[in-house]
Amino acid sequence: MRLGPLLGGPRQYVVPYFQRTYSWRRRQWITLWDDILELYELGSTNSHFLGSMVLLAEDSTATLVIDGQQRIVTLSLFLAAIRDAARETHPEFAENLHQTYLVDGRRDDVKILTTHQDRSAFSTVVKTGIEPSPSPIRDAYRTFKASLAEQREKGLDLERLVDIVLSQLSFVAITLDPEDNPYRIFESLNAKGMPLTQGDLLRNYFFMRLPTAEHEQWYTTVWSPMQTRLGERFDDYMRDFLLKEGHPIRPDEVYQEWRKRLGPLGEDDIRAVLRELADWSLEYDQILHPQRETDVEVRRYLQRLTAWSKTVPYQFNPLLLRLHADFKHGSLTADHVTRIFRSIESMLVRRLFTSAPVRDENQLLIQLYDATADQPDRAQAFVEALSRPEIGWPDDTDFAEGIVRHPLYFASHPDQRKLVMQALEESHAHRGPLRYDQLDLQLITPLLPRPDWLAEVGVGEDQYWKIIGTLGNFTWVPRGRAPDLGVAERKKELLRMRRYGLELVNDFAEIERWTASEIENRSRRLGERALQVWPRA
């Protein structure tokens, strides 16, 4: 089938609610444009195959696009760009293109009815030729307009170009029978290599399990707001919603796990799950934006823990989701959740400095939290459970020695180091808020040994590597400063840094010589402070 008969007929093509939003980007737009331009420049009359389209006639005038929406939407935007390029010089041609292939005069609507989220932007472009607010729809239209303008300066014939698009671009149109289930067809496409996300499949599955008459209501009032709210983190949410129960689930198993859970449920239970997902998505949005928390102490720990979670292989956002939701719903007081957060942060930091093995903290801590459900003081019970020897919460002796010896620079995530230094800095009183956005965390000595620094530190190269990566050798510097200053330049900079009011700089800025023993002494001073910041109970 050619594009001309497809768009030129009386049917409106409707993208169902279970489809993803428009997702093509510049690479796909330019590839399509290059293919069309090659046909134009070669003067070839051969067709250019664009793949298959899976269609299902809903009634005598409307057809569902089960597969192929990215191509048909993109080509409609391309035709809209050609129409607008031709309006001044070829108004009759532009109007015919508009009325025949872009809009349906009987409905006063567009020929392609996109997904709900794309509908406004697409309609604005196709009906008016006005650029909508930023979106992939707008960017595609803008890309095609710019490419056409460039080629028109070289004599591009718009009418011939449209003829190529309408008569030489071909598809294999697969038309489903009315008894075919479009949702199962959509699902099977993923098994054949179509790049569908877990969220795409889950949206399809939920809608497959509900009556068609309810789809618009559930999409517009529940699913679309939830997916819009969480954006690119929606797939993470659908996994973390399951992980908050404390059972491990791999990222590629999320869809199958949901199917396993939803399979035995009836329609009423499916509706209840959707409502529950919508409610929990509000809590998850809070975890993604911890700065919105109004309680100062809860916010402080929540910000640090969500940031730490991003640095580890087994993220523990599901645990934080559970804890914060219980706090918001009144099951935990602000004091209780703060005590739990503080104990978790203490364990994480202490395990970092004692080189503890990586493990799934989310699963372990949720299990401990669940075991305290019937305790009158749940926070105290959780801390006591966390203190059991088999849990691996390092004691004061191991923690203090780890701060002196642990090669922090070489054995931690950069953001973990910043979080540690920020917490230590904020344990001191300051006159005003600290602007970490204006600071970088650097080693005081350069990473590579230089003669002047080897003489300053007083060690050989083999010992230099063992010393410089420890906590005592870190400092704040103005953002963008070179990390490999000489001894004299670094000392001058550290003295200037005192005006920032940073206690961790004042602590050592006037030390006459930065030797190995001074690095160790500072590590021990910081270790004493760390024992207060991250107590074990």
C-alpha cells in the first residue's frame, strides 16, 4: 500500500490508548528525509519500503493503528511542513494537500488521531501550521521545515516531492479481523524485536484487562497523569512498587511479574490496583523530589539517602518509599522516621569506610522493617534489629580506623564522597546556608605524584598512593579550579578559601606543611566528628 491512498481515503486513523507516545527523534527524522531526498535526486520511480503497518477497522470510518504510528505521524508532519513551505508560492497546491491528506473535513479533525499526550501538539501543527510548545512533535516539524528551506534554495520542487511521498513510499498493510485482540497483537510485537519498554507493555496489559468503554476514563484520569508525573522514571516506579515488598525482581522481569500478579484478578481488582498505583505514584514523586518534604530533619536525611541510593548497584528507593509513606500516613512520627533514616545512613557510611561487600540493602532493610510491624516503638525496634552482629553495622573502632586507612578516592562513588563531606561540614554551625553548587571536592595533593608534593608529604611514590586517597586529604575548592596545583599555589588557595566559612577548610588551612602525618591527623579528627554524625545506635 502507498501512503497516498492510505491518507487520501475517507478513514481516520486512531492511535489507541495502549500505544506509547510519539518517540521518534532526530536520527529517525533525518534518515527518513535522506531516503526521500535520495529518491528525488536520483529521479527513481521505484518504491521505497517503510515496513509494515498493523491496522484494525473499528467501524466504517475509523481504523486503529496497532503498529506503525511513528511512521504515519512522522510522514504527516513532513507533509504539513511541505504544505506550509508552499503556502505563499503555491497556495492552491498547499490547500489541496491540507484538505486531502492532513484533515478530515467531515469531522473537522485531523486524519491521524494520535495518543492523548501528543494530540494537542499534533493537531496544532496539522491544523494551523503553528509550532506548539516544546515536544518531539514540534521538533520533528521544525526539523523538516529547516531541511525543506535549505533544499528549496537549491531549487527543490515541492509538488514533485509530494508525489514521491504519496506514490513511492510503500507499506505492507496487515489488517486484523474484528475478532482479533489488538492488545495481544501489540504485546506479541515486542517478542519479535520491537523496542517496547516495560511501561509500554504494562499499559497495554492493564487496558487489555478492562472493558473498552472504560479506556478513555482510566487513561485520562489515572494512567496519563501518573505517567506524566513520573516521566522517565515511570518504568522504575513500576518495578519499585513491587520491590517495596522486599522481594528481588530483575529489571527485565518486571512485566512478567506484573502479569503473574494480575493474571488471577477480576476487573474490579484490576481497577483497585490502578487506584493503588495512582496513590503510590504521589509518594514516589516525593522520593524523586525530596526537597519538597516540609519537615526539616526528615527532608535532610531523605535528600541524602535518595542521593546515596543513586550511587549503589542495588538502589533502595523502594525502602524509602515505604518509610516516607508510613510517615505521611501517620504510622511513623517525624522523630521515628528520622531515627530510622539516621540509622540507615550510619550503616551505609560505616560499611563504605570498612570496605564491606556489596549487597542488596533494599531487600534486607525492608525485611527488618516488616519484622518490627507489631512493635510499640517501631523505630527503636528497627535500630535494635539493625544492630544485630549478623547485619554488619560496623562498630566505632572499625569505623574510626577505616576513616584513617580506607582509600576513599579509589574505592567510592564521587557523589558518596561529596555526601560524606557535606554531612561532616553541616555538623558544624554556620552563619548562613552553604553554596555547594559553587564548590568542588578535590584532593589537596594532586593525584599524580610530583617532586614538590613528594617532598611536602615526605614519602616515596609507593607510600604516596596509600595516603592521598584517604578522607583527610580532601578539601572544598571553588568550582572549576585545576586539581593539580603546586604546593605553594594550593596553600594560597586554601588560605583564600577561609572566606567561604567552611569549617573543614579552616581545620587545616594554616598548617605549615602538609605531611603524611598531618593527613593522618586530620583523618583522625574527622573520624571523631564522624562518630558523632553517624552513631551506631
